[in-house]
Amino acid sequence: MDLLLIALLLAAIGAVVVVALGTVGGGLAPVQPDDLPVLDGTVEAPSDLDRARFGLALRGYRMDQVDALLDEARDLLVHRDEEIARLRRLLPVESPPAEPDPVRSPDLRS
């Protein structure tokens, strides 16, 4: 009886190894690289933070904490952009500098 249990255990371990190696059932999924870019360019708008992606590791990061931080940073950027727009509306509109009159310009070639 003990010999039968050992044989069944060895058969089960062998089946797991065969499946893991990919000889039966297609094997494991291919490994994705962990060196993904965080952003594909500079952050120009708060919505760019929504596209941020991080590589995963065995002892990686807590996604909920990173997502919360990115949400907070996005909200701060939105607030900053709104404040800049508000302050720009308060500035007086200046006319462009006038071109000098060529007839009245002093002659500097003396």
C-alpha cells in the first residue's frame, strides 16, 4: 500500500513538472519585462499621471498606495493649473510694444 501511495505521489509531481515545462498544455505564459517606462514623455497635464505604469516585482509596491499617490498628485496639478489660470485672468492686458518710427529714430551712425 505504501508503495502505491509513493508511486501516485511521484506521478503527480511528474505531471506538474511536465505541465510547468510546457511540454503539455502550452506551458506557462511568457514573462513580461519589468523595465516598462513610467511615462512615455513629460507630464504636461494632470491627466498624464493616469497613464503611469510601473514594473512589477516579487516584493514590489502596493498598487493601492501608488494609485492614491498618483491621484493626489493629479489633483494638486489640477489645482495648480486652475490657480495659474485665475491669476492670469487678473493680470492687465498689455498692448504689444510699439515699433519705433523710422523717420523719428535718431541716427546712431555719427
